[in-house]
Amino acid sequence: MTRVRQARRIFAVLVALSLSVAGCSTSGAPMSARQEPMLFYAKNGSVYLADMTGSGLTGTGLTGTAPRRLTDGPGDSWPAPSPDGTRVAYVHKTDPDQPGGELWLLDIATGQKRRLVDPAALVPTFEGESHTGVEAPRWSPAGDRIAFLKSTLGGGGFLLTADAGTGAVTAPPEPLFADFGYSWSPDGSRIAWVGGRSDVSPVDVNVLIVGGRSTPLVRGTNAFAVTYDADGRAVLFTNGDANGSLFASTPFVFRAGGIYAVDPPNGPAPLLAGAGAYADIQALPKGAVGFSEWSADQQTRTIQILDRPGKVRAIADTDGGAPAPAWRGDLLAYVGTAADKPLIVRRGDQDERRIDTGVDSFSWAG
């Protein structure tokens, strides 16, 4: 099967599966008709909730209640809501001069919170390991585990998972140093990840079986972001173009720039070929793919949608140093390019709502 035919087949599968799971949560359980999208975000060391109840289109755009503060800080960030929106995990920083912090869990209805993972109590990954901290937590679609990175060096962290009830941490048989842009499979059995790095070097696109080993899917890439399609069959990733004299001495194996789908046992098939600096990939409804492309000066990223192979449309611009945009169905949350760095929720091409300013991380639930 040629790569073009393979890419077209994958897109057809994405569309069909996306339509078949409409109205269901990523865990496969029916989504309540009353469940509304909720946007969690961190600002000035506290975690907030913006409930988008009644977020249908009106004459003045998106509606919803005013955001409310959930934690008092002073060092809370990286909110990661449970799939049902009843709890939120977050990072509580205890030392502002060190990376990461402790992993805490908040019950939204009762306001009760507790420390789930103390990084100081974790088994060292390597000899001489000093301060460690939790970063980039993400809840499994089934709601039973929380993945996170144990950060020590910058440029990523060691990939671990914790039981959402007991906090018991499971480490892979071999240390996995991963980039922040890892992704759970829809059934929660696997995690797709790419290697973390602080320089221009080849990394593999990998899949970790939760509780088991990790296997490389594509070796020696210049990948920066990875995600799953709607049913978890294909892994999607963005690859920075590594052709040309600038990278001639760097031992990349997979150099072609673009957006790719890997549907094992087949190799990577291009959904979008190009020399752009792509990032922030996410599978969207109806088989579309959301992603960002850096500007030449890296001051902004243009958020785009790939509707089918080769067909792209721009949606909005986000600040170059902002967190990755987050999609929830047809709702998009991102940090705008205005001077006050607004957190914006957008639906379609016209309706949007400014949620807050000065936000450092955010995530959807519901």
C-alpha cells in the first residue's frame, strides 16, 4: 500500500470512528446529556474553574458562569481534571527555584484536597539523582490512573503513572525520558510518547503499555508532539523537517517534515507534508486533526485544522511562549497574542469568550 493510499485510508477510518463515538466520553462510557465542558486553568499560583454551562452560541458569543478559584496556592499549576470533571489533579510547587512539585488531588464538590504523590519519596531513577518534581500530569480516560513526568533536568522528565486512589506509583521496567507532549490512548491501556531533549537530536516515537514495556514505532525522528486517533489504532505525530545542510551531521533516520499517522504494522504515512515547524497535535471530531505551526521568529504559533490530507485552514494565532492549545469537541482554548495574554475560548470562526489573563496552564474536562 502506497503512503498516499495509506494516509487516505487512515483519514477515512478517523472520520468513521469519530462519528461512531459521537456523544461518548473517551473512556467509552456514554456521556451524560447534562455534562457541560469545564475549563480548568492556573494563574498566579492558584487553580481556577471556568464552567461553560450554556455555552451555545448567542448574540454576544459564548456564555458561562464567572470563573471561580479552587485552590489558594501559592504555587499551584498544571491542572489535570478527571474525565468526569469531579476531581482535578494539579502540581503544588514547594520550592520556586526547583522544577515541578508535588502531585495533589482536589475533590471539587467537597473542596477536600490531599497530596497524592510526594516526589521526594519516589525511588531514584539514576544514581546521584537530586531534587525531583512532578510536572505535566494527565488523567487516564478510564479515570483510574494519572500519568506524569518526574522532572530533574529540564527538557522533559521520566514518565510514570500513579493510581488515582492510592497514589501508588508504577514505573516502566526501563527509565523513559519523555517530552511533555505525551498522550493516553482512548482505552487507557497505552501512552504514546516521544523522547525529551534540550538540543537538536533524534528521538523515537514510542508506545508504552501501561504496567509493561515501551516499544518504538518510528526511530530517529525530529518529532515534537504525539497523540492518538479516535479509536487508538493510529498514533499521530508532528515531525520537524530535518533535511538540508543545517542537520546534515545530525543522525536523523526519519527526516521528512509534516504530520504523520502510524498504523502498526505499517510505517508512517503523511497526512500533511511540509517544512513547517509543527506542534500541538490533537485528534478532533469527524476525523480532523488540530495542530499549530510556529512563525519564523517563533513569536507566535498559528492554530490550524487539517480536515483531510493536504487541506488545512487557519483558526487563530497563539503566543509563541504560551501553553499548547486545547480542543474539546468544537471548542478551542488558547492564549491570544494581545499584550495581556488572554485565555480565549473559541467556537467556530466567529464566536469567542475571554476567560482570564496571565494564565500559565489549562485543560478541559467534560
